Amino acid sequence: MPGGLVTAGAITALLASAFSANGGSPVVTDPPPDKIVIDVATVNGSGCPAGTAAVAVSPDNTAFTVTYSAYLAQVGVGASPTDFRKNCQLNLIVHVPQGFTYAIASADYRGYAHLEPGAKGLEKASYYFQGEPQTVPSSHSFRGQMDDNWQQTDSVPVGALVWAPCGELRNFNINTELRVDAGTSDPTKTTSFMTMDSTDGSIKTTYHFAWKECPSK
């Protein structure tokens, strides 16, 4: 699976627990000049079966994008009893240039939703570093009637960023979830669904980085 692009929002909050451990180094505006490499350690979940999720890193090292091709939650005609909820957990290894650390400042989520009148949808995300107890959750609700593309952005103030520990390689975990509830709609006659995708038929989520120089030892 290819290396990836990151969108900052949900990930930024996760990195805040490491802020104090990295000292008072200022946040740097420009990303490190060296290449960022993101390896996908594991991909698990009903929303991202094997071969349906890919990660890519932007050329300027400011973001990474996760693309899905089978992330669909639905209820109603044609749906199985377990289709109302789909999830995906990505375990990423982020290799950053020596002397720098990163946080996720914001994250952009995109997809498509067809919700019948009375139906409801939910998109959730959480982020954490391996070995760190802090988990940063976010959620966005949708209500029918809806038949359109959707986009949501999570963002974190600079003072609340969660930074990866300097000098340590910690896997970064991203958990996402889609849910669809029939609500007051009639699931015996209608179908409501949500995807995490883009207009070209793939699901795209972008995470944006914030950068900081590690204190010299």
C-alpha cells in the first residue's frame, strides 16, 4: 500500500498530550524540507476491507490523504442488519526528518449521503499515539432529507495541539466510523446510506500537519 497524505483536524487533538514533553519550542510555519514517509502498519474494519484504503503524502509535506473505495453504511431495502455501521482503524508509522516533531492541526472528511426524511447519519473520528492514554474524539450528525455531498472539518488551536514525542517512533492510530439510522423513515420501503468518498467514487480524508523543532539535547 502506498505511503500517504495527512489532513489535520482530528489528529491535532491527539497530539496535544505530548506538548509539554517537547518543551516550549515554537511551532514552525514551514514544513521540513526532507521527505515525509508514512507507512501503513495495519488497516482493519468493515469500512476498509483489504485493498480498499490507501494513504498518500502531499509533495510539500504539509498533509496526507486517506482514500477509501468501499466505505458505505446503509439501512433499508438491500441492506444487511450489520450494514448500518461501518468503521476503519488505520495504524500509521510516520517517519519525520530528524530534529522535528508533528501534530495534526486539522482534518477534512468528505463523502456522500442519501438520507430519507426522518433518517439520521453520524460520522465519528478519534486519534491517538501508540502508548499514549489520551484519545481525541470528534463527531458530526446529519439528518434527512438529504441527497448531496458532505464535508466536515475538525480543527485544533495551536495551544491545544498534541505533539508526537521527540526522538521516538510512535505509531499513530486513526479510528473512523459511519452510522446510519432509519429513524422515522420506513426501512421496508426506502434505503438511506452514507459514504466516506469524493465525487470520483473514492472516499477521501485529508489530515493537515503542524510542525515544531525538537529541543536540542
